[in-house]
Amino acid sequence: MVVDAGEVADQPGDPGRATEDSSSSVRQPEEAEEIHEAIGVWVTRWDFKNAQEIETIMAQAASAGFNQVYFQVRGAADAYYKSSYEPWAAPLSGKLGKNPGWDPLKVAVEAAHQNKLELHAWINVATAWKGKTPPGRSKPMHLMRTHPEWRVAKKNRRPMPYNDGYIFFNPILPGFVTHLEGVVAELASFYAIDGLHLDYCRYPSAEVSYDKQARRMYKKARQKEKNLTRADWQRRELARVVGRLSKKIREANPRVQVSAAVTGIYQDRWNWGSVTQGYHDFFQDSHLWAQNKAVDALIPMIYWPPTKPQGRRTDFATLAQDFTSLGGHVTLLAGINVEAGDLSVLRNEVTIARWNGYHGVVLFSWELLKQRGWLGRLKSEVFGLAVPKEQVSIR
């Protein structure tokens, strides 16, 4: 692994409003101390159409200074690799379940390793489908056709309807978890991946899931713990799911690192108001996952810039500091959205992550970096520079 002991479009992300930009002065590369860190980038399933484009991405990523690529292979219970559990994704051939004649993950792994990059297979865990109409017939049949009862349900007990956004499965249902265990074990067993990355491992909101099976499960849990709230139960059960998936991955291949992208605001400890909190809004207790060592690496998606003065609403530095207590339990990588500001803001965020003890950063996303024309500038102007702590402009 790159990381040492010293250490949306399918956007892994959280809602929130960007605040003011900040800038910093920097030392020249020859003055910087050598920094051993993971430098990753998220490559979404919309960033490529053929094998040649994947090979180009890997070569350019290495040239830009990255050493990790988080490559999306599962978006909505479909596959961008050869799977015995789920159908080929429709964008590959134009039809759900149709073999496109090539394997994106196989190409990505080979190209990444040729360029001395780690390849982390990125899967959406709980997203079931996207669109106003259900999936068509395929082989294997899509889960939304075989198990529509696994959809999350609202308080009125009606399942989440088809819409322009994602429909979610209830991630704690035993049958669904068993299915996921098969998915991750297959990936870890049959592909030479360096990591398996969990995204959307959460509920879509705090107003679900009141499906029939979940109601029975909660009722049974309450018989043993009378004071157990539904929210606490859902958080606890979701943490168990993460642990089960990690265990299955490690059993299949102990060399595969398990990471999870999590909401950048765990809890609003600063009374900012009107922000989405992973703990309350998604039942995502990412701190518990880390403390239980359910994952090897945690990537909080801190998608807002530093503020002036420090500590204003959705401040990058404040949120980065909030996760630092977990550094003794897991590898901490800062998830950064390159849309948060200009290149000086990105440089500042990378620096803040370094000075807060993070083991590295992961940038969202490859396509956004290309659109901004930053790929040729990252290595020298962001990753290769060290900034003295007192010069980080967060005040």
C-alpha cells in the first residue's frame, strides 16, 4: 500500500453551500520535506466509454502525481465488470445485462498497475436504481425486479418511488446484505484490486425505512432493549453491515484495503444549522465504523473550502479537525471537491489535511479536473509543495 504507518453525476458527496475561498503562500519544491501520502482521484462510471479511454486516464493520472485511483464499478446494482450476481450496466452496450465484449475493471486494474497506481474498485452500496421507469429484463435479473420489497419505505409504508434520482435499498435487510457479501467477495477474489471502496453506504434520509421486514426486525430488537430508538437501531445495524462486508472482503483477499466515503459533516457540533449530518440524516455513524475498525480507511467528503475567519459555516479546516480523533483507528484520507474553489483553494485544503495528520487526499473528480485544465499543474503546484503551518490562510 502507498499509505505507511506515519501517515453523484455520481459524486460521493454531501449537500451544502460553498463558502469563501482562501489562499496561501508556499515554499518552493526544493525546500519541501519528502511527504509519504496517498493521493487519489475518483473516476466515475461516466468518465470512460472504452478501454482506450481507461488506459489514457491511468497514464495521465500517474503523470499528474496521483498514486491511487478509485474506479467506479457498481452504480445502481449493476456491474462494470464480469459479475455472476448483477447484470452488465446498460451504458456499456446500450442494454442492461448485455455483455459489452470487454471488461472495464480488468482493463483498469492492468492499466493502473502498469502505471504504478493502486486501483480501488468503487461500489455504490445501497443505491438500487436511477430513473422514472424500472429496469428491464436481464440475466442476471436486476435486484429491483427480483426483490422490489427491499426498497426503503417511508413512514406511510409506501416504498420509495421511481424518480430522476436514486432509489435506495434498505441496506440492513439480511437478504440484501447476503447479496452484497457475494458481490464484494467476487470482486476481491477474481480481480487484482488493491482496495474496495464503499460509497452510498447509508439511507437516503432520516424518514425511512418503514418497510415490512424492517418493522419486524426493529420490533424484535425492542423486545430485548425496550429503550432502543429506531434511529439508534438503524445506525447500529448499518455499522454491522459495514463490518460484515469488510470481513467478507478480508476473507476473500486479506491484501485488499477496505475504505468508505462518508458524509463530511458527522454532526453539527457548531450549530451552523441547515446542514446535512451523516449521523442524524443518513444513520451513518462513521465514527463508530472507525472505532470498530470496520474499515481500513475512512474518507470524509469535506467538499467546502476553508473560511475566513476559520470556523464559519461548513469550514473545511473545522470539519477536517473533527475527524482527527479517528486517526488512531483508521487511515484518514480527506475527500476534496475540486469545485470548492480555484487551484489555491485546493492547495490550501491539501495542506490543511497534511497538517491535521491525514494520510492523504482523494479528489472528486477526474472529469472535473480535466474540465478545469488542472491535470498538468497538480504535481508541481499542489502535491509537490509543502506549506508551513503558520502560513496556511485560514484566519
